[in-house]
Amino acid sequence: MLARYIPDTDTLLFFSMLIMLFYLLIIVYVVYWFYYKFADHGGDHACYIIDFECYKPTDDRKLHADLASNMIMRIKNLDLKDLQFLWRVMLNSGIGGETYVPKSFVMGKEQSPTLSDGILEMEDFFYHTLDKLFSKSSISPSDIDVLVVNVSTFSPMPSLTTRMVNRYKMKEDIKTFNLSGMGCSASLISINLVQNIFKSYKNQLALILTTESIVPNWYTGNDKSMMLTNLLFRSGGCAILLTNRPNLKHKAMFRVKHLVRTHHGAHDDDYQCIAHKEDEDGYLGVSLSKTLPKVAGRAITANLKELAPKILPLRELLRYLLVTCLQKKATMNFKTGIKHFVIHTGGKAVIEGIGKSLGLNDYDLEPSRSTLHRFGNTSAGSIWYVLAYMEAKKRLKQGDAILMISLGAGFKCNSCILEMVRDLSDENVWKDCITSYPAEAADSLFREKFGWLNHADPSTFRKTVQVM
């Protein structure tokens, strides 16, 4: 008979420690999950969104094909190759022919903007949007306790917040914050600022105004990394009303459950990938580096790793841990904890890249694709147009979890989880066009207007432009 194997004391101790370590790991994950699942669930620290209003400019400011052609042809130092590059980008951008530009662009003043033009652009957005928001929410401007304005590339004096206080005669003890340079992720930064204020002050009403200034930033040079912004950015913005007042909880549309901010500005590549600067010839604009997709990918990955324990079911976290231990590479299924995905409309590549990393399908990406087509990249305001699209399509139901992801210069990735607390209406900025979506990404009007560039004769190109 074979001798019966009896493990020695060291072997038994090793396996016992291994089993204990495994159970300890399980306990740590359970505690971690419960901590993030149930932290900040209401009370004085609660942050509710009562309502929001997206800006819709007047029809005379639509960037149709003829206006786009005139604006591009007015840039005198572009050669045929430059224009062919712009045309290809325009056709592949996913942006349609009904987006909006400032009034000064329609008037042909984009290359010589004044301070007054920049202020008028802001006032058009502020007054139109706030008047509608105050009216439909039945909130008086004099009730606002906190006012936050975020505009990255325009900061006049008196400040934009002061102009709002003066216009609406807000109270003297209002707390105002004027944020600049934060890029396309600024609206979630603003919400985080309001969240922190709510932790120190009870019974507050906060107003966030999020937009971007286009007037001072029309680029007239021929650096391709800076020409892109002329094609991507459009007029738009959003006003958001928030509170931590218990007596207004029943009026709220959403509750802000979690917000995670990731900042990679300490890394040189990340810091330099989006920059407001002058080119070699002295023309001012915003440069988008070729490293941007790689930089954005790193920031999104880091952000979602921190967000995941706060929102995903325990079974999904354990599955991810097990697969990671066995294969050293795994992805988390965010659809196990999230119903809707609001992705910043930074461009077609941004939407598709984030969608691929999260394993999203066409239905999930439709709101962001449609928003890019209809309104373009409206910077920090874009995610609210995406959310409004879901509202207009009646996708949102009470209890749904919504993930908002935005990217910004610096480099920053910010994410936010909203919980639906009541069913919504479909009366918003999409009302007049929602039945036309989803639509094709490429707009045939641009193809018809600029198609001749692919066959233009370089020797007669400038003469052709002069008679257009």
C-alpha cells in the first residue's frame, strides 16, 4: 500500500495563510463596495439638479454650407492643400449643416473681433437661457445663493458672474465663482464646486452657467493642429439649477450621486496636448496635439478605475478581480451598473473611442452622435445637449443611473453619476427636430459645396476662389 501523504506544518501554514488572504480580500472588497454605494445618500450633503436649460440660438446663426464656404474662403493664406484638408475633416467630423455660430461670424467679422463682440456672444447665451430657466422652474433670481460661470477662453472685467448679478439684481451675499481655462470638462468641475459648497452651507440654491467663447478664437493661420478647432466648435451652452434644500427635493430631476475628477497635468504630454497659443506666424488659436487620443485614453482609464467601485455591483467587481488574477488583463462591464451613457461630443473619434472602451452599442452612442451632428462640439455644455436628447426621446425613467463623461485641457477627465428621481417631459431644445434623429453623420450639403476641391487645379485655384 502507498504511504498516506501527511503535509508538514509549514505546508499547512502556507495554505491556511493563502485561504485567510483570499477571505480577507473578499471582505475588503465587500466593505469597499458598501462604503461607496451608500456614502453621501442625501441629508445636508445631497446635491439635486432641479432643472437645466440648453441654449438654442436663432435660425439666422446656423452654419449652413454657404456660410461655411464664405468663412473659410475669407482666410487668405490657405492654399489648396489646406482647404482640401479642411474639407476632408468637415465631411468626416460627424457634424451636420444646422449648427450655430456667433452673430459676428454671420456678419463677416470673425477675423477682426472686438471686446464688444465677445461680450455680446456671452450675453446672447446668458439672457436667453436664464430667462427661460427662471420662468419654467418658478425660481426667482433673488433666491440664488451660489453662482458659477465657466468659460475657458474669455474673462472680461467686470467678470461674467458680476454681469449676471447686475442684470438680474441678485442678492448682496451671493457667492460667485468665475472659472476659466478648464476646457470642455468644466461643467462637471462646476458641479463638484457646488457639491463642496453644499457640504458647508444648508438650504442653498446654486446656478451654473456653462459655455465657451468662440468669437476671440477664430484661427486664421495654416497650422493643421490649430485649424481643427474652427471646424469642431459651435455656439451653445447650458444653465443648470441645483439645490440641497429638503423642501425642493420633490421638484428635482436628478440627484448627483458620485463625481470623480482625474487630472494628469503633472505629465508633460498630457499638459501640452491641448493649448491656447500663437502659431509660428503669430496667429492665435487652440492647438490639438496628435497625442490627444493616447492622452485621453489614459485619463479615461484612470478615472473609470476610481469610479467603478462606486457604481458597479459586487458580483461584477469580483468577476473583474478573478479574471485579472488569472489573465492579467480584463475589462469591467459598466452596463451592469449604468443605464445611460452621456459622452462628451468632442468629435467623432472621441465618441467612438470612449464607446469602444466601454463596450457600448449603437443605441448607447446614438445620443452623443446625434448631438454632435445637430449642435457640434459646444465644449463644456455638450453633455447637457446629450442628456436633453435622452429626455426628448423619452429614454429616461425614474431610478435610472446615468454616467456623464467629459474631457478637457490639462489634461482632465471628469465623470459624474446622476440618478433620475422623477420622470421628465420631452419639452426641451430638441423639440423641433427630435423626429429627424438619428441622422446620417455626413451632411450632403457640405459634400455638394466643397466637393470641387478634390478636383481643383492648383494653378488656377486662387483665381477660382476670388470669383466665388
